[in-house]
Amino acid sequence: MFLFIGTYSLAIQAQRCHIVLMTDAASEVVLKQQVPEHEVTKPNIIFEIIKKVNSNNKEWQENRALQERQQKITAKLSEKFPTRESLVDYLANYCLTRQREHVQFAKKKHFSAKKLSASTVAVGELFEKLVGAENDVFDIYSEINGIAKQEKSEEQRHREIVFIDVLTHPERHGFPTIEYFNIPDIPFIVTWQRDHLALKAVAEVKSGKHLDARAYQQLLPFGIRNSIKITLERLNSLKPEDARRRGLDGFGVGKEMYMLKNFDHLVVLCRDMNTDDKEELIERKGFSDPEEFYEFKKMLEGRHRESKVTLVKSSISRDELTAIFSSIVSDIVKKYKETSPQIR
């Protein structure tokens, strides 16, 4: 996922598409045991799960840099979710929110809503939280570009949080809703000259074995990029009094926010994903015609003129993710079923 320290390899440029490599795939051991409820999010417990998955993985055991990195990631995750119950509640509620959004979208587009798979949705969100913790500690964008992690003032952090909230929940600030699947998982923002903010990249976090047609739609110019442009136009056009009324001080005319010309779109994958074979990486089902498949392949190879894409590998493998998730999935599904809406 990143430009790693110690024994980690550096970013490798494949044409114009960076692929950041870590280590070989973890062993196929998957932990099935249940972890005590009050301990699952303590950093040593999560890391113990990772250790057990890799009990027969010699490369992992010899890679101290990776282990230390994973310890820091799990520690950061536990700051946000200090107990097993808090993590379960969050993931179950996330699934419930996604189900409601799906039902609303189905009604708007006039098709029959389906019952979402709580386990599929939750494992993807868990991976996103692990990647988010890694980004909080190491700053993904800075690492893959070989630049120092930038320290941010409290004011800048606040403005970043507000921007992300407007992007992800525009209705809270009096703006029309953006389709939820065109909202990026992680925006990367940098302070620019004269106290302006500039968006330099966004990241999509994908835990699956393949990138599908939905990912293709998100990476197209009218996908997530368009959602960002809409949000920037909304914020930049606000007059001072309107910005204050919406709780958006620090934005609007005279305090515009920009998207950098060389804006990048990162796609963060599990550590053990094979990114060399782009055709194998793409799930062929779901494309309306072969041209879309080959356009997506061109994006992932860094040859698309309008959609710059950088493939990045995280510090967490699929086996490690599965093991962590296996320790909580039954409670997530149970809680979700108790509270999920009926599909009509």
C-alpha cells in the first residue's frame, strides 16, 4: 500500500500506474476461534490474531518492519473502537445504513431492492477502517510519493473534517444528496497557498479478490471525480453569510478549495493481491461491452488520459482480514438482522 520502511520495497512505477509492494501472500491458515468480547479490539489481541494466521509464514515471521507496522495500525484502530462491542455496533449500524440507502436508491430508480449481505458489506467496511488507521499513522499519499508526512494545524484538520462531511453527507448542510456509491472512501487534502485547501487525491478501498464493473464506474471521470467537483462547486459558490448559516465557516467565496491538476485516484487492495496481471485482477462480469473491460484495464495500467489510477497494497492480507472478521461476524449479522428494515 505504501512506500515502506526497513525491508519493505519501494514504489514501482508500471508505466504511469504506481503499484506499491510489500511481501508475498500470507499462509492460508484462517483463524476460527472466538475472541473474548471485551478484548477483541485491544491492539495486542488483534495482532495476536494476525500472528496466528501467519504461524507458518516464514516471510512474515522474519519481516519485523511489517509486524511493527501492523501493531501500530491495530493500536490506532483500537483508539476508535476500544471494545469488541463498539466495533460490532459500528459495523452492524453501517450495514443498516447501507441497506436503507439501497432501498431509497431503488425507489428513486424504480427497481426492486434486495437484501444486502451483512457479512459482505461489513468485511469491506472493516478493511476500510484498517486502511484508514494505516493512513492516520503513516499518511498513504505522502509515502507513495516519497514526501514527508505533513503536520497540520487544528484549523486545517477541522476544515478537512467539515469538507469530508459535506462530501459524504451533503444533506446535513442543505445540499442535495450525492449517490452513495460515488463517494470516495478516503480523501487526501493538502494546505495550499493563502490558506486555500487543495484536494490532491482520493482512495477507494477494495477488499475483494477482483475489481468489478462498479469500481470501473467509480473511477471514470463522471464517477467519484464528478461527485468531488460538484462538492467543490457547492462550497466555492457560498457567500459568507450563507456559509455561516450552513455551519461552513472557512469555505465559500474568497476561501475557495481546489482539485489539483494532477489529481490521483488510489485503489487500495489487500497485501497479497496480484496486481501484475490486470486482466486477472478485473472481474469480467457486469460490463455492458468488451470496450468497457479494456478501458478499465487501460486505467489500471496508467494509460487512461482522463482517469489517473494508482494501485496500492495495504499492510493487511486477505487471510489476516478474514481472521479478524471471523472473530466478530456472527454478532454483526445477528445485530443487523434484529434491526434491518423489511424489503418491500
